[in-house]
Amino acid sequence: MSGQRLFAIFVVFIVAAFGWVFLGGSIEARTHQADGAGWEGVSSLWGEPQAQSVPQFKVNGKPVPVASSEITADFTLDQRRRGLLWYSTYTVDFSGAYGIHNSSREATQVTMALSFPTATGVYDGFFVTVDGSTVPVRFDGGQAIATFSLAAGAQARVETGYRTQGLDAWRYIATDGVDVINDFSLVMRTGFDGFDFPSDGVSPTSKQATEDGWELTWSYDTLVSGRPIAITMPTPLNPGPVASRISFFAPVSLIFYFAALVLVTAIRRVNIHPVNFAFLAAGFFAFHLLFAYLVDRIDLLAAFAIASAVSVALCVSYLRLAVSDRRTLIEAAVGQFVFLVLFSFSFFFEGNTGLAITIGTILTLAYFMFRTAHIDWAELFERNAAERAAKRGVTDRERQQALAAHVPPTS
């Protein structure tokens, strides 16, 4: 293959790369645009990320320390998809039992104020009991306020709870700033796995697998901390970010494919014109374009499978008409499957994409190294140059003969 043809193929690659950059940018813009509207819509229906604080107990306006805490939070995951993004909505059954001690020598009135995670949330089955007896509750400014009597030197077990809905994450704030937490226990039960803990939170002291999820426990006798206990919900692979990353990576796939095709055609002495390379690049681009506009309509894997099948069918069918050598056609089809389909599919495995592509690249390199080790490249290039020169000579003779046939005879 001549230098001019290689340069023309490089120009085709550059044009295709600009197209993929534009496509990836448009997918990102669609994703960000949908995220604002989608998050607002989901949060208005299902609630926002939840953060439940410890209730405040006061006697005559002075804080009363919590002697013990027994808290449970049972989660049910119900993920919702809006356009190009998934949102991890959940339902939580929260209950807390708090031990209060009246250290004074006379009976007193204790006021409990529980701040809800959000003032606009929906809290089903809310209750407050003191030693098993329901007490009246009033609501003021996003707080539930209950007042009860506590005898001198007595202890009371105050229980409260509700069911609500949230989004993405849930937190329990055990202290207001750095403080001592006594006799503390919090148990989270999940009907799912894949959750995580934020970096500013506290890891559980124990984890136990259940039939349908996990039981996470935070248990402390005495703890000094100002960090919350938190969990983040698992999120499925988001179509928008995956599609944009695949589009931005597409030039790498194409240059591998073009390099493989140049090697194969040079070895087999098959002539493929740069225009053919341009149509093959368009076939590659068809995958990303179709995938980008299918992912917000159908399942992510289904969109990937359809786009892959269409692109491979386009390129293989085109090469079948453009190339007569069957072995070249097979190697080109395998190359497209590896560099387009498999390389793109590696983006479905977050955190392992780079490793998968590296392994694929090394295996491809090894294949072509062994495939071409026996070739005398000097002879190959000299032979190709001689063939091009001979062809130019034939063309020049034909041109001269044509001109001579049209030259009028001299008198």
C-alpha cells in the first residue's frame, strides 16, 4: 500500500474521530439535561436522600443525654429509570428505641423533638410510645414533638418509627457534632446487595448475609464520633454515561481495526481503496449512532446487541462485495467483532475496562506478531512497488496509444 493511500486512510480516520467526539458530546449534553429534570421528577415523587437525626430530649429547656439507642432500618429497593439515567429509589422502615434517665430527685416533664429527614416527605405509620404507651404528638416546622412525665430516678424507653421513601442514600446522624454515644446499636437490613458506604461515614462492625440481602450492624458500648452512619444504594449501569464513554473511545477501536485491515490486505495482496475504508468507518459509526438513540428507549444490553448486529452486518456485507478473498473477509469480520463489539462491551464492567482493553490489545498484538513473523517485509514492499510501477507503465502506454489514435496525420 502506497504512502498516499495510507495518508488518505489517516484522513478518513481523523474525520471519523471528529464525528465520534461530536456524538459523545451530544450524548453527555442529553444526559445532563435529562438528569436535572429526571432527578427533580423522581425526588418529588419518591423523596430526596434521607438523613435522620437522633431525637432531642430536654427537661426545662436543658438537653438530656440519651442513655441507649436501639435502631433498625429495613430497606426495599425500587430503582426507577428516567431517560438515560437510573435512580435508586427505596422504601425504609425506620424504628428507634431510646433510653432516657431522670437523674433528678423529683418527677419532671420530658420533651422529645424528632426532626424528620425532609419537611416535605411522606411518613406513614408514625408513632411515639413511652414504655409501650402511646403519647400525644404535635407537629411543628418539620418536627414531631411529644411530652411525657418521668418520675424521679426513673428510666423510660421511648420508641418512635415510620415508613418513608428516599433516593440514592440514607444516613443516621447519631450526634450533633463530636460527642459520646453510649450503648448504641443500629441494624440495617437490605433485600439487595451492591450497596456501598460513603467515605465520610462509619463502616459496620459486622455484616451477615441473609436469604435475600444483608444484615449490617453498628454496635458500640461507648463511642466518640461526629461521623454519620450511612449507606448508598446500588445503581444499575447508566445508559447515558456508558454510551458517551463508548463513543469517545471509538477512534481507538477504529485505528486498531484499520491497522489490522492494512496488515491483512498487504499480506494477502488484496487491494482496498481508501474510499472502502471510509465506508467501513461509516459502518463503525452506525453502531455508536444507533446505540446512542436506542439506550433511552429499550434495555441497555438489547440496544447494544442490536447496534452491534447492524454494524457488523453492514461492514461484512460491504466487504463481501468489495473483496473477493474469503480469508480476508473472515479476518476483517473477526477484527470488527474484537475491536468494536468486545472493546465496547468492556465498558459494561466499570473499573475493569482498562484491563480488558489492555488484555485484548496484547492478544491482538501477539496474533499479528506470529501471523507476520515469517514474512519478508522488504520483499513484500519491493514487490508491491514493482507492481505499482508496472501498472503505471501500462497506464502510460495506454494513454500514449489513445493520444496517438486521435492525433490527425500531418500533410
